Amino acid sequence: MLKPKVQISKQLHERVRVAAATLGVTAEEFVEKTLEEAAEKVIVSQGHSGELSKEEEEAIANQLKGLGYLE
């Protein structure tokens, strides 16, 4: 199964690589876990649980784009 790809700056990639190495995980594992936690915080802070509406998904995607996690 193909996984979505996210482009990040070289500087951020280096910081992720260092942080992941410090924790003894791969950069991919670190990014996935970090994004899972960030998405959960957004969902919970908005008082949601379970499935998101299309509008909610778009709002979260826009927030992640604003933070530089997505293009």
C-alpha cells in the first residue's frame, strides 16, 4: 500500500532525524507518532471523537499546512 508523502525543509528533516535518533526510533516513526499526537490534540480540543466531517478534515489539513507539516 502506498503511503502519502509530506515534504519538509532540509533543516526540519535534520532536526527530526536528530530527535528520532535520540529516542532510538526512525525519522518516519518519530514523524508519524508526533503527527498522531498533534492530530489527536486538535480533535480533542474541538470536542470531537470518532469520525470527522469533510469540513473538519479540511480545517485540520489547513492547520497542518500552516504549521508547515503539509504542502
